[in-house]
Amino acid sequence: MPKEYRTIQEVAGPLMLVRGVEGVTYNELGEIELFSGEKRRCKVLEIDGGNALVQLFESSTGINLSNSKVRFLGRSMELGVSEDMLSRVFDGLGRPIDGGPEILPDKRMDINGLPMNPAARNYPQEFIQTGISAIDGLNTLVRGQKLPIFSASGLPHANLAAQIARQAKVRGTSEPFAVVFAAMGITFEESNFFIQSFKETGAIDRTVMFVNLANDPAVERIATPRMALTAAEYLAFEKNMHVLVILTDITNYADALREVSAARKEVPGRRGYPGYMYTDLASLYERAGRQKGKNGSITMIPILTMPEDDKTHPIPDLTGYITEGQIILSRELFRKGVTPPIDVLPSLSRLKDKGIGEGKTRADHANTMNQLFAAYARGKEAKELMTILGEAALTDIDKLYAKFADAFEQEYVSQGYDANRDIEETLAIGWKLLSILPRSELKRIKDVFLDQYYAN
């Protein structure tokens, strides 16, 4: 039986100081029992000799210092995992909130995970089809990759996240595919949107959801992505599933990290975020990947809203260093009615060339991808020139490129949130748009593909 302490010295917001403790370790889980018999959970943030600073998971309201007891449980936070988690909805601490029964766990796993040995990692290379042309065709996602979506407040990243979760699949294989969806600091309305969206399409059957609402405690928000990744590691590396992990919104997570850091009176780093935020984010993102000798994989799409649309803000900045590229949403395209408003030029998937080509997508994919990028970039330049100098200043070929850029945004990038395009359809739309330009302009495509697919 764990030893009980009645030496609570002070409570300040979510923090509590317990004196005279023995054998207590950092990150250990604790339980506070109030005079009424009510129990609340906490974890150790700091140990200094016999003093333990603990953080409460629930509110500190009603804690009486003289007649409340603290027990330390001798273990860090764990999640009970089982295949029964699929199709279920949990709160940020892994408790069911969908009205269903408790999970009977196969085993209990530490939510901080075990670091993956770099030598045991397999290179990400299989194509994952999201059904979204701007991602599949131009910024291809591969299995085991970390590809964040950089959004901004008011942009429809929730719709895009739900669409990817519903549609994503590994092609040409019957291997089991699951989605682990973790939402941090979202509103009840958003939470409802995700749950309903998954239920309506039946995607909930292969999804595990962790939902931390905006009014839940900050420390729970810090645990939520770790809970989700623990569930993903179990499904991927013990049950051989391919797991797509979607984390939204990393900005709310980082703000919770800052809140806890300020409560601990730590020296702040850039914009008040703790100096260890890079390491902390890396401890989440690096849990994605593939392991040698294991069939399963974890692919991760973290979603973050850039404060003030600023991609040099610490959160997107540090995320960009750790992950393999980024998908950027554009306010300008959103105003034009392009859905999803993915800005393909600054977006990048660093592993896209590993997941495309003969036997993965199609032999002409790389050529057409490069040609579409080049033509769209030139078309945007032509449109800017037209705005400044008027249409008369453009050559005939420039006018064709401007026409191409408009058609590209309306037909290729914009597809709505219900269209699920396979890669063949995406490539066909690409060829249709390239046919706006004369064949002599398509210098990035081999003649053998032009002969086969070019329409003019």
C-alpha cells in the first residue's frame, strides 16, 4: 500500500507542494484524497530533497490543506490498451466519454513511450492515398512520414483533418489501416463535428479518438497526444496495423506547455514558450515511423494554427525543423472559395519522391508533378504582371499560363471536402490542365509520357 502524506504545504493554482516525502520520483503519478473521500489525480513535476511539487489534473477547488492526503503510486502515467479501442472516444486522460463500457486492457503502457532506436528505423517509402489532389499529386504523403499542416485561425483545417482521417488508405494492400485522432483544446462544437463526421461515414469503426476540450485542465492537454501515440504504437507495432495519427491543434498544446512552465516560474524562451519546447515537440513527432522487422507503421499529420499567420512563430518554426515538410493553407485561396485552400508552392513533402513512380503511383507522376509546379508558378507571375501592367502587357503564352493558374486552383486544388479522388483521377486532371499549354512548353515531361497522355 503506498505511503500516505498529510504534509500538503500550499496550493497555488494547478500546483501543490508536499513536504517530507521519501522515494518519490519525477513524473510519478499521485492521488489526492479529500476529506469527503473524493479522489483527484496529480503528477510530480519537481523533486527537491524531501519536497515534491505536484501538478493537479483536475481543479484545486475544495482542497483543505489540513485534512487532505496524498499517495504516490510508484509509476508514471499509463494507458490501458486493447484492439477494442477502435471505434471508441476517450477524454485526454484515456477515459471513455462515449457512454460505452471501460476498456479491458491487454496491457498497460507508459504514455511517454520508448524512444525508437535510429538504427531500427525503416525508411518511409510507401504511398498513402489521402484522396486530396493537392497532397497526393504534388506533396505526396508516405507511410512513416511526419507531415504537418500549417493553418491559421479561421481557416478550415478541421474539415481537412476530418477528410484525411475518413479517406486515407494504403493502396494495393489488404493490411489493416487505423486512424488515431487526438484533439487538444478544441471547442465542444468542433469535437461534435469530428465525432459526427466519422460516424456518418463509418470511419469511426477504424478510429480511436482522444478529445481534450478547451475547458479541460492544461496538464491534461499535455497528456492527450502522448495517450494517442501510445495507442498508435500498440496498434502499429504489436497488432501490425498501419496507423495514421492526426493531432490537432499543436498550438493549443504548446500554449498549455507555456502555462505549466509559467506556473513553475521557469525562465521563458522565445515569446514566453519554455526553452525546452523543441525537445518536447520532438518527443512527440519522433514517435512516428517504421521499425525493421515490424509490419506496422505510424504516419503523423500534426495540425497547427500559426498565430498571426506567421510561419516564423516558434511553434511552426520548430515543427518545421523536426518534420519532413509541411502543407500550408492560404487565406487568399480561402477567400477565393478554393476548398481545401492548400497553397501548393510553399508546401513541401520532403519524402514525396520516395512514394511515387512506377509500381507506387504511376510512371509519369514525377514528371507531371514538376511540370504542374513550374506552370503554376509562372501562371501566378503572369497574373501579378497583369494586375500591375494590365492584360495588354502580356504575351499570348503568358495569357495561357494565367488561364492555367486559374484553372489549376479551381479544378485541381479545389475539390470540396467530400470528393475522394484516387491517384489516377488526380493525374488525369493534371494532364487535362497541362493540355491548356502548347506541347512545346512542357519541357519537364519525357516525350514517351507526352505521346501517351497529352491531349492536344
